[in-house]
Amino acid sequence: MRSGIRLSITTPAAVLVESDGVRAVRAEDESGSFGILPGHADLLTVLPASVVRWISGDGGAHYCAVQGGVMTVSEGGRVAIACRNGTIGADLPTLVREVERLRAAEADADRNARVEHLRLHARAVRQLTRYLRPGGPREPAADLFGSDAS
């Protein structure tokens, strides 16, 4: 069993954390929260917006709010997290609120995408119905993807 974990958390623009001798890492994926100790089996998982926690070699607790990412555990002691964006902080309640804000923003974006998809689908069905109606289309073909007047 290894004596510690080598933890790295990176974004496309920066290395947020590069630490050796980490005692434990706690993260969260879609199945729930889990912990990593030295000697852990290899793992690959997707992280949603969440707070990654770790205990350094001196026993100090550290936190990083990540905006989604990929976590790999390899060689029983290398944990690498690649995320879109991350914030290091010592105040856990503040980071938890930031993660809740990120999750709410992602949920809003998903809802907006679903609404737009349904709107486009309904428009396509209306156009097909007009085109397939006996007597042919009742409006110019140029308006097929034009204004939302109908």
C-alpha cells in the first residue's frame, strides 16, 4: 500500500492543485459520494458540479468546487481531476453554495434546451403537415424555417 496519494486538479487554463502525500480524497459522481485512499483500484468517473475534499499529509482539510469534470485513479495512488472550472477555498459552506448555484444554472440550461428542441420539433411537424395536406403546401417554401408566425 502506498504512503500517500498524488492529487492533481486541472482546468484547461490552470493547474489548481498539485499535491503529494494526500491521505484521502472525497468526491461525488452521479451514483453518490465516495472516498479514495492509498491503494485504491483504478477508476474512471465523471464528476458533476460538486466539491472535492481531501486531507493533506499534515491532516489539514482542503476543498475545491469543480464545475463538472473527469476523475481518474491509477496506480493505486494517483488521482487526477480535469474539470471545466474550479475554485479552491477553505470555507466549505461557501463552496457548497457555489456548487448549488452551478447545478441550478446547468438545470436551467437543460430546461431551455429541451424547450427549444420541442419548439423546433413542433415547427417541423406543422410544416410537414402543411406539405403533406392534399393540395400541397399553403405557404412559400422559403418560409419553411422562417418566422414563428404559426
